Amino acid sequence: MARPDVTSFFDDSTNTVTHVAADPATRRAAIIDPVLDYCAASGRTSTDTAQKVADFVAAEGLTVDWILETHIHADHLSAAPWLKSQLGGKIAIGENVKEVQRVFGKLFGAEAAFRADGSQFDHLFKDGEFFKIGDLDARAIWTPGHTPACMSFHIGDALFVGDTLFMPDFGTARCDFPGGDARQLYQSIQKLFALPDETRMFLCHDYETATRKSFAWETTIGEQKRSNIHVRQGISEDEFVAMRTARDKTLAMPQLILPSVQINMRAGEKPPADEDGRRYIKIPLDAL
């Protein structure tokens, strides 16, 4: 199977990894899960992290075909529109983003003009849809559970899973956001586990553990099946659901969930300016 060149950028303020997957033959590329810097104390955004990605793309002479979002992130803001303005490419996500937009558009009291139809994105992938990055064959795989709109992207021999799985010693994604479902997550992971063991897997986040104090974001299907602490082979669906449900009850909301979702459900665009010309993030009280 064709092997894309994958270069990754770790944002230590949000523990998020942005990947650039490039076809070595044609120099066409996709950017997966780009980060917009955000200071919660001041409300200021910046593109320092995204600039590193843009600089790399330029230095390597790559042409960006796609800017892929694995889901509506709740822990960082997306830099997709800024990168598109600098590099081109289509901003794309799974078609079930409409469900997430409906739920959170209502929660955040979105403006009347906000459309919960995915039209903010350039392309909405269907489950199993094939696409190309240069000569590389790629496929979108619907992997709901963490959110209803999660998509994994299988590009050549590389799989980009968003928040569906973490490194084997850290486990799996939470499922307690609106529309999340632990049983669905287990089933989605089994779908991924049907891929060849040697498939390279690239993650969207990593965190330190009690025994590992360095960050990593690449593993394989085989390694996940053998040793993922939450969902390795031999752990049943009911066992996983019980574990995941109990664990999720102990977790606090992500620090950036309120600004992140309001921006990301708009494909990374900021809310429209108010009468005073300023843009605002809403904070719903006692709602999450």
C-alpha cells in the first residue's frame, strides 16, 4: 500500500497534534486537525502554531488539496480558514456535523442566520467515501462515539483517528458530550481494528501517564489491539461501556470547550460581529 509522508506538529498548550500527510510522488497534501492559538484570559487568537505548518508546507513545495477535521473539537480552536487563505485546499468534515451543529447551535443561542446544515464546510464526507491526495487513495471512515460526527481518514497506509483512540497506555476518548455513546465508540474501534495490523495510526492528542513523561502520537492497529488499556482484544463491549461510563463521570469539561465548539461548528470562522463591530463568545450558565 502507498505510504504517505507524515509530518506532525505538537501544540503543548492543548496537547493537540496537527498532521501533514503528503504524497511523495506528486507533492499533494492534506492537513489534519490544525490548531488556532487562543488565550482564554484575554480572548485573543493568533496563528503562531498554524504558521509553523504553513512554513513547512511552503518549504517542502507541497500543494494542499484538503484541510481535514476529524470532528468538532472541544479542546482547541481550528485554524482551517486561515490555512486555507494561505495555502488553499478544501475544508472537510463528516456529514454528521449537522447533528452537532443543531445541538450546539441551540445551546449557544446561535444567530438566526446560522445554518445547521454543514454549509460552512467545503465538503461533507459520507461514510466510506473515497477521495484522492495526489496519487494516494484515501477513504473517510465514520467512527462515532466520542461525538456523532467523528471521521477517521485512511490515507495510504496511514490512519488518522482524531480523538477516537489515544496511545495504548492512555486508552480511548470520552463519550459524555452531547450525542456521544460509549457503545458506538467500541463498535467504531472494532471497525478500525479490522484494518491490517501494520497500518500506521496517527492520533490527535497525547498526554503524560504515570510511567511515560514524553509525548507520542504514532502507533499501529496491531499495537492498539494488543495493548490498549481500555479496548485491547479480549475486552468485551459491555466491559468497555461500563468502564467508559464510570470514567467519564469523573472528568471535568475541557477548559476550552465553550470557545472551541462555537468556532469549530462554523468551520473555524469566528461568530459574526455584533453592532459594536466586536465578535463575542457566549458562555451558557449551568448548561454543561
